[in-house]
Amino acid sequence: MTNDIQEREITRYLISKKLNQALLSEIKDHFILQISDLIDADKMNFQEAFLQTKLNWQHELEMVKADALSFRRIARIEKDVLQRRFRNITFTSLLSSFLLSGLLLVVSDLFFYLQMLLLGVMTCLLAYSFIFKKMKFRDYIQLSFHPLIIRNLILYGILFSLVYYFFNKFNFADLLIAKVFMIYTGITNIQLLYYNSRKINVLI
């Protein structure tokens, strides 16, 4: 068993890896269990068992870039969780935008109301986050440089260039593909704000 001083040492080490609170708590439990097993089974003292456990977790806790479009570094184990979350956000945004695009083909004026709805939801989530201190203004600025948003801007630039190259059109915003893309980016932003308001790490 570990005492309070030893648990604080474990906590300080895991905090240095910049883990979010939920993941830190889970990994801390694993650390304590493994250290206790090493002390009991292999007759190690705490420091030896702690060192061995850190070596066992070395790969998972290695600090790596959070994303190809991010300068932030996080533990590899958190990156894996984060990338799965990003893929879920992207899939949900794609599915929702394609489903809504079907409605745009039926009701041509729907796009304006969809824009207002998405803007209203984002405004409510921002207001909630600021009022209940789920987000600081600095976090809101960082949101503009989020990897998913930067990726969307790059994709938008590529789509605009392709449309102009093949169709020689500057009125890209009037095309259905542009409207679908705007819905997609709006739903992506909403999901990022929602996860952040729930204190679920999405790199904001």
C-alpha cells in the first residue's frame, strides 16, 4: 500500500505529463496498483517500484504533438484518446451535414434558417461556457486555431480553388457544396464547444 506522501508524488509526476483530470485519476489508480504489486511481490521499496512503473508507462506517457496541425504536446495515451474523439466529431459533422444537405435540395430557403440555428446554438454554448466559467477568453481565442478548424479552412481553400479552376466561378458560397461545408464547420464548432463545456478534453 502507498501512503499519502507517496500518492502526492505520483500525482505530481502525472500532472507534469499534462493529463486531463479524468485520465490522470484513472492512470493514477493504475500506478498505485502496479506499485503496490511490485512492493508486495518483488519486495521493492516505493522508489524502486515507482521507477519501474514509470518505465512500464514510458511509451504511453511520452510527450508528443497533439496533432499534425497543433504545436501543443501531450502524453501519447491522451493523444490516442483525443484523436478518436476528433474522428467521432468529424464523422458526426459529415453525417449531419450530408443529411441536412438533402433538405436543402427540397427547401431552397432552408439554408438561411440552418445558419441562424447553428449560430444560435453556438452563441448559447459560448454564453453558458463564459457564465459558468467553463471557458476563458484565452480559450476562445485558442479555439480559432484548433486543429479541426484549421483543417476545415485548408479544405475550404482547396474546394474554392478546385471550383474556380474547373468552373471559373467566384460565387463559391452560392454552390450547394459550399453550403454543405458551412453546415459541416458549424456542427464541428458546436461539438467542440459542447465537449469543452462538459470539461471533456478536445484541445481547447
